[in-house]
Amino acid sequence: MLRKIRISLAAVFFTCITLLLLDFTGSLHCWLGWMAKIQFLPALLALNAVVIVSLIVLTLVFGRIYCSVICPLGVMQDIIAHINRKKNRFSYSPALTWLRLTMLVILAVAVALGIGSLVALLAPYSSYGRMVNNLLQPFYIWGNNALAAIAEHYESYAFYGKEVWLKSLPTFIIALVTFVIIAVLAWRGGRTYCNTICPVGTVLGYVARFSWLKVHFDADKCRSCSLCSKNCKASCIDYKTHTVDYTRCVACGNCLDKCKFDALHYGHPKKQEARSEKQAPVTDEARRAFLVGGAIVAADVALAQAGKKVDGGLAVIEDKKQPRRTQPLTPPGSISASNMRRHCTACQLCVAQCPNDVLRPSSDLKTLMQPTMSYERGFCRPECTRCSEVCPAGAIRPIDVAQKTSIQVGHAVWVRDNCVVLTDGVECGNCARHCPSEAIMMTPSDPNDDLSPMVPAVDRSRCIGCGACEYVCPARPFSAIYVEGNDVHSSI
């Protein structure tokens, strides 16, 4: 019964989170956005105390069910392990405590130092988000485009087409390699990744050591058939000593279904059983590891707390190259580049949701896979706040339209040598006409000659860095006007 309930809940969570990550219209966020916000590491970085406390309490009562129900990467491993139908293929193995704590310490140091790319590599929810965004979403969009073509044939516009393009080659490669590694580990050993590498699994595992409900043995009924150990994908059941390593058990219920002698039960262990568990030699090690993990998480929280093409008849612009910005652009609501580095887990949810293809994963080593803004395919529309609405980690804080139009994420810079007014001798003024904040005006290129060609002049005090000027500039391959990012956002 426990197994059926767990599988049903896991299927619902896994399907909904996958659809949320695939969706590019923003229509699912109002219904499913909370599922991203209850993921452990994003909630921790967002200092969402309600979610963190709720997950801790959930683990203290039921055990490590977060990993087998809520975490999409954990459920993905279960699916892959289930596809390999070789029976009785698992076996008990001692916990690699040194490796688990090492990965936890690495994550804590990365969070403390603001090394977002390293945090992103270790975050389970974000790893799954990258896989979906880079490996699955192209097929999802192609399917949508096929439906859009069919609907258009029947003069219906229930669907609209969207271009499929490679946003970041390094992020795509990382997503592919991550999937291959985790898939191989799951195929061969079930929950190997969860119980050796994943820092979230390590933290919740040591919390689960003290859970109220557990899988426990009735030694008098056990016949040492070993079926429980052979079907435990977490490799945490030692049938010879009648013990379960609760730091690795995800309460999946597989062992309960396989036991033919009713020797395994899920519930609160009797006092005698609890006393014998306390006397087990692994207890001291588990308690020390739990205290270390708890101290690291508490330190992380303290450090974190301190610390589409546009419409309107514009011409399609192609073959533009991204300019070399001295300071990268981060989305409105991210406050600063430092805040983005410290809080972003690079789950790619904001990248998938951006309607104008402005956000894309960074290729810079310091901010690898975290979202950065660029305007070759569109500009950041002042009325759009979708990225701030979907971010689960607090890297992009919620803002409204009024705040969006007054946040300066960067400022436009005119490059005289690229301007077609001077290079081709034509009239232009695209940048000034399409600037939503009216921060650009056309002035004579020669201050002493009012009849000289008109070129743009930027009023930095009014520019919000939306990139409309950069996007509509006809210069090739680099725009004659581009946006330089602000390290710390300001208000105009």
C-alpha cells in the first residue's frame, strides 16, 4: 500500500514539474509554480523558512520521502532503475559517508563564496531543470509548432509557433553529460547518485535518522531470504544484521512488498527495537554527520541572509552577434550580479519562460549556466515580469510592472564606428524611435553643423537597459548601440 501511494504521488509531482519546466507560455505557472518553490535548495537560498521547516518536519515524521516523491531528479532515477527489469539485482553496501560529507562541504563553501556555477552543478532540482530545458524542450516546441501549423491550416490560432535554438552550448553539454552519468548510475545501482553525491539527500538523510515512521525489522519473523536487500535501490538494508540505514532509505516501500514473511514494517519502531538501534555502531557516526550537516546548513542560511521576436511590425533581425559586455546583464529583480551568483541554482526555469528569448545561460565560468540577458533575438519588454514570478530561489525577486519600468539593469552605449548613419550615409533613428523610456534622442553628428547626419545620444539617467535599441539597430554583425550591464541595479 505504501509503495502504491508513493508511486502515485511521485507520478503527479514528476509530471507536473516536468510540464512546468517545458512550458514556454507561462500559462502553467499560476497552477504549478509552487512545485518549484518547495524544492529544498531553492527554498534554502530564497530563505523561505516556511518551506524549509515544512520539509524538515515532513522528513522527521515520514522519513526521506522528499527524495522519492517531490524531487524530480530522484523520481527520474527511480524510473530509469525500473526500466532495467533485472530481478533481485541490488545488494547492501556500506554508506560512503566521507564522500557524502565532502560534497556537502563543497556545496556549503560554494554557497558561502557565491560560486553559483558549482552550486548549480550539485543542486538536484536544477540539474533536472537543465536536462528538461536543453534535452526535452526542443521536442516539446517542435510538437507545439506542428500543432500550430495544423491549426493555422484550419484558420485557428489556438497555438503559436516558437523558434528552437541553442541558447548555450556549454550548458547543453553539461546537461547531456549529467543525464548520461545519472542514468548510468541509476541503471546499474538505483539510488547511487542520491546517496553519494547529492547534498540535499545527505542533509535530509541525517534528518531522517530521527524520523518517527521508519522501515524496521521484526527479527523473529525474518528468515534471511535477502529479498529486501536485493530489491532495495538505496542499498541500505542489511538483512544479516536486521538493520536499515535510515540516512539512505527513501521510504519507497519496495522492500515491504517483497518480504514474504511479514518481517518488515513501516511505522514507529517499538521501544526495544529503538533501543537496539541506538546501540548500533553506526549511530555515533550518523549523529556526528547530522550535526556537521546541520551546522553547515545553518551557516549557509546565515551567510545568505547577510550577504520571441517583438510585435508591432518590426523587421526580422538575423545574424547578429552578442557584443562583449564589460559587465553582464542580470534580469530586473535580481538586484545585483552578486545576488544572482549567490542565489541562482541555474534551474533554467526563467530561461524557458522568457517570452522574448532575452534570457540565456551564461558561458562565463564564474556564472556558468546562470541566466544572463542579451538582445539578439528580442528585448526585455517593460511590461513583462515573468522571470521574477517564476524564480524559486530568490535570485530574481518578485517585482510589478511599475517597478520594472524604473529598474536600471544597465545603460545604452553608442559605438560610433558601427552606426549605419556614418558608415553607409543613410538616415536611421531606429534606436530613438523604439526606446520605451525616451532615453535616446537624435542629435547632429557635428555639433557645429545642424545639417550634419543625425546620430543617437543617450541620456543615462533615463535609460533602463531594456535593450530595445540594441535589438532594432540595423548594423551588422554588431549593433551600433548596445547595453552595458550595471553591477548593482538602480532606480531611475
